[in-house]
Amino acid sequence: MKILVCYKYVPEESEIKINADQSLDLSGAQWTISQYDNNAIEAAMKLADDGSSVEVLTVGGEALDNSKMRKSVLSRGPSKMYGVRCERCGDLYATAVLLKQAIERIGGCDLVIFGEGSGDMYSQILGNMTGALMGLPTLNGVCEIRNTGDGLIAKRRVGHRLETLQLATPAVISVTSDICRARIPSMKEILGAGKKPVEIWNDSEFAQADGRSEELSLLAPPKAKRLSICYKDSDEGLESFVQALRKHL
Amino acid sequence: MYNKVLVFANEASAAAELMSCARGIASETVLITCGEELYGAGSVYRYSREETLAAVAAKLAGLTAALKPDAVLCEAGVNGKLFAGFAAAALHTSPLCDISEASFLPEYVVAKRMVYGGTAIKTEKSGLPAVIVASPGIFELAAPPEEKGAAAEISVEGSGPVRLLETSEDAAAGTVNLSSAKCIVGVGRGLSSPDNVPKAEALAGLIGAEIGCTRPVAEEEHWFTKDRYIGVSGCMLKPNVYLALGISGQVQHMVGINQAGTIFAVDRNEHAPIFEQADYCLHGDINTVLPKLIQLLK
């Protein structure tokens, strides 16, 4: 089975600074693989049997050319990285249109796996759109997947209902973050990752969709003013804290 | 006023809310659901509860595109996101996801949502047709019109490469609805040990609170189910009282709760950012403070 995992490089959330005008300063934030995509990659590695291949595909900017970022994804097991470089990456629709074409250029695959949602925008919808555009059976919320030889059996979590589904391939699935634990690559895996092949295209090589949505602003929310009354762990402090709590219940 | 708005919703509360919005902004409404009620919809496309949305999504999206709606409103959650993805692909548009606010203007829709794990609010606009996934509780409820039964009903059956083998109750899923809780106890990694989980639960029980938690506590420590996790997916909580136990107060978490009426915080680090963002703070070790608090509240 040929498996392709789509993933995203996102800025490290804890390194995002907030400017005085409430806008975001991303300049000091390092790139990282969106954490839910690490679970998707590991799910692919676990699903792959002897005759299978696992490769990865991303759409993004400068992070694609960062050798540490390339090693970071390839050290998790995939045998090859594909990337579509875009200077100004588009909205969800534009990205889904690019991914569809990139998957076709790769030569298609039996299963495309997406993570639960990206760590930055967390729209949880790109996999669904890509699958729909490709006209393939598409599932989200997949918390278990296995290969029966003549198809896939997936468990899909919808609220409190757990669906067990049979799925013909090729197919597109988005897996939940608890499908499996992501691996921590060993030093050997990191060193080996540097030797794995990488193929990068520019978005100008593909037909591009016009943006259908436009960002008007991206601002940190205003902080509410709070009292900040502090008590110590003493009989008196605890009593006052509990009194205040009781008063507000 | 829009000509036509479609609503996709299976949950009764979401269907009532999204249909209220749709009736207010459009002259014609269509409901896609596996539920029974109409909520005043002009027509209904229904699929069976015994079916999975994954088997009918492509067909429903085709019908959606043929109706040429100005907007499609989808409930939050796994099915809402699956339908929104198919509808957006069929309508060649980019969906607005997990929005917490929306303005429906003649040429476009402007919506707000939380991004970067709560660090920022993104305001974006989408031309028409717009596909929207709405967080629960953002539209006013309105009573549906009296006349009933005029709705045209079309049933949609699944076929093709996705087959539902069985359904069961998911033991791993929780049942909590934090967005309606009046009082919430938030648990962070500073709770320090899973042994303190029953104590946090006891404390919550004493003050009639629901338990919420931070991302690491749900996803890495697995102390609580994921539905209790605060600070992502556009979930802005507005309890009267929020009591944080062992939460340092990273901005990603605080955004989810900064609309709480009064914030209480217990933490061992007196320089924890949460102390600047809380009303009443208690500086102490959770292991010793928690039993004392329980004793005092009994």
C-alpha cells in the first residue's frame, strides 16, 4: 500500500510574541511540525506493512528549505518528502487545490492521511476538502485504522458514537491525535533522515485557485482587568480565599 | 436578505440555533439533517441515523451545489466539519471554521475565530457562497413559525465505497458541556500527580463545578477526556466562576476563559502569569492546599 501523509510546518506557539498594538510578532518563533501531524505520520508507519511505502507532502514557505525541518519529518520514518513551495500560501480552498494536483503529480496513492487539524489554525477541514475535490471516499475523526488486505477498516468518532466503517481505497482520512503516540526519533533516525530524498516544486508549476477568503486582521484579544488579590497558604489566607469563592458562587 | 441559506445540523440544539439564524437572514431555508424536526425549514434533505455521513456526504454536497445557496451553516463537530469540507469543495469556496461571531453582509460574510491555540483572534471575510462552521451558542434562538408540514422532504441514501458496519457508544468520549457550565474548575499540569485528580473532582463537586483542563493534561497526561480541554477550537467559556488549579496561565489557555465572571487561581509559583490575570490567588503547593480547601468547603 502506498501511503502519503500531508503535514504542515507551523510557528512554535509558545514563541509567538504580542506587539503593543496587539498584532502578532512571529519573527522569533521557530518552525515546527504541527504536533497533530506527528500522530498522523506515526499512524501511517504503524499501518504500513512490508510491501508498503510511506511518504510525506507539505505546502508551505521558507520552512520547506530548512534542513532541520526536512530531517525532523523524515526522521519519523517516511522514505521521501515532497513539498510545494509558495511565497504567500493561500486559503483552505487554494491549498486543497494545490494538494490535489501535487498528489496527482506524485502518481497518486492508496491512502492519504491528514492529522486532526493544524496547530496554528486548527480548521480540521483541509483533509475533507482535499478528499472531496479528488472525488475519493473521505473520513475524518478516525481514531483507529487497519488494513484487512482487501480494504481498510476504520473507527470514526462522532461525539459519543463510534462508527466502524469499511473503506475502499484509494481514500483520504483525517486521524485524531489519540490514534497513537508520536515517536521521538533516535539520533540514528535523525542522521539517516539527511540521506532521504526530497522533491520540492513551486506553486507556480500548478494551476492555482484564486483566494476565496481574505484575512482582515489577526490580533491578540484584549486582556480583562482583574483584581489580582493574593493570599498565602496559611489558615487566614485559606479562609479569606474560600470566603471570596463562596461569595461568588 | 439572502435568497437561500442551507443548514447542516444533526444535534437538536445546533439545528434550532442555526435554523434561527438562517430564517433571520434568508427568504428560503433548507435543512440537511438526520433529525426529525423541521425548525421552520422550507425544505429538508434527510439521511438515516442508521447511516454514516461519510457515505452520503458527496451526494449531499452535489445537491447543495445544485441549490446555489448564498451561505451554508454547519454545526460544529466531526460531522459538521466533514460536510463543510464537501460543501466548500463543491461550491469552490474556502470555509470559515469554528467562528464565534459573524456578520452577514450583502456581498460577503465577515467572521471571527480563535487561532494559534487562542493566542489571537482572526477576522476574515468570505465572498458568497460562504460555508461556515459555527461554534455553539453564537446565534440568538428564535421560535420557528407556526405553520408546519409544508416542507418538501427528500431522503438521501448512501452508496459506494464507504460502508457502515456497526455503531457503538464511545466509552472514551466524555459527556461534559463546558460552554453551558456556570462554574468551572480548570486543572493544569501543576496538579502534579494523577493522585490529585479525585481531589480536584471532589472540590468541583463541593462547589457545583464542571472540570475543565489544559491541553497537556488531556492529550499527554490523559488525566481527563478531551472534551474537557479548554483553549482550542474556538471554545470561549463564560462561567460565573473559574477556579484554576495548577495552571500557569499561558495565553493560549487564558483566552478560552478570560470572559469568566471571577477568576480564582491556586499555584505554587507566585510569579505564574495566571496570578496577574486572576481576581483571587492562592499561593501554595497543590498537594497541601487542595485537601485544606476541600475541608473548608465541606
